[in-house]
Amino acid sequence: MDHLDRYDRILRLVTEDIKIGKYKYNLKDELYKFYVHNNKSAGIRVRKIMQMLRKESVIVRKDVQRIKKYEM
């Protein structure tokens, strides 16, 4: 996967609708539901999206470390 593809994937996780199961959710909306309306189910969805974001971030972090190591 290209580096820009990784960037785009992370950006989509943060800004666009994400499909979880058969429904689509938006991180911003789910955060609002959780923090403002105290919707506990929205908290579960926030955690799922954040887990997806974490996995992508780990891959990007490893790529950056690898590139830095071989370019220096």
C-alpha cells in the first residue's frame, strides 16, 4: 500500500462515515452523542473507530521508522 493511501485511510477514519456491521457511523457524530448526550452505545462505536485508527497509526509509525533508518 502506498504512503498516500495510508494517509487517506487515516483521514477517512477521522472525517468520513465508517461502516461498522451494516450501518455507517461518523466519528465526530459518535463523539458528540457520547460526550453531550451520554449515549453509552455511541461510546462503543467511538472505541471501535479509534481501534481502527490505532491499527493504521501503528503501520504508519513503523513505515516512518523504517524509512528514517534507511535514508540516514
